[in-house]
Amino acid sequence: MLIDITANTFIQSIQNSALTTFSKFIAIVFDTITLTLISLAIAVYLYFKISKRKGIFLASVAIVTGILIKLLKEIFQRARPLNALIQESGFSFPSGHITTTVVFLGLIIYLFASKKHKLEAVLIATSIVILVGFTRIYLRVHWLTDVIGGVFVGGIILALSIIIYKRVGCTRRV
């Protein structure tokens, strides 16, 4: 796609060692496995200290998100861009980093942010998603449309998860 080629060409024009190092750091912090493990750790805490239902909810969504990412990558089988700055395996669409980041941050906001601070939390989360998306393209492991697809898939997973959570009565305290 022209938009993918244009985005990758622009990104290559701003490449420098400091930005490469920073992007590699972001790739580790917001890795699908890293965020899934953090989600599961928070879920265990929730389960034992705050609410069993919230713990089960967070763990379930984290696991389902990982499965859906793998499934979608196998369905689309889109090749990654050439000459990546880091080693990545598997297919590129949708971006697992972005999908997981959207779901993780969205659920953290939903479960923990007070109404008073929700707008600020959403703005910070949005900035983080944009940053992670930029670094995925910068490192040449994803196309722009992989990142956009990851935002879309993550948003759908997040919205459906919250709808299901509300419908099954999980908002009651246990």
C-alpha cells in the first residue's frame, strides 16, 4: 500500500542511534508477552485483594487477546517490512504490541481510574499507543496499516470485553 511505503520511507529519513535505542526499549516494555504477564500479575492481585471477578476478568481478557492476535496473524499472514532494525518473527498484521497496549491500558483505566482522572488517563494512554505505534514502524517490524489494524482490533476487544463485563453483572463487589 502506498501509505505504508510512504510512512516507512519517512521513518527511515529520521533514523538515528538515540531514537533506535529508545525504540528498542519501548519494544521490550510494551511487548505482547510482557504486557500479558503484567496483566496476569495484576489479575492475581485483584483476585486475592480486591475482587475475584475483576481478577478473572482481567486475566481472561489478557489471555483471549493473546489468542486472537495469534489467530489473526495466521489468518492474514502478512509479511513484515524488509530490513528490520530488530529481530521479530511471525506475521505482521495486526501489530500485537499495539493491540495488547490498547487493551491493557484501556482495562487499567476502566478498572482503576477515577471519574475525576479518567480524561487525563485516556490522554496519557493515547499518547503511549501513538508512541508504541511510531516505534513499531520506526524499527521496521510493522507497516502503518498493521499499527492502525492493531488499534482497531484492540479497540474492539476492549469495547466488547467491557460490554460483556457489564452485562454479566461483574460490576457488583465480591
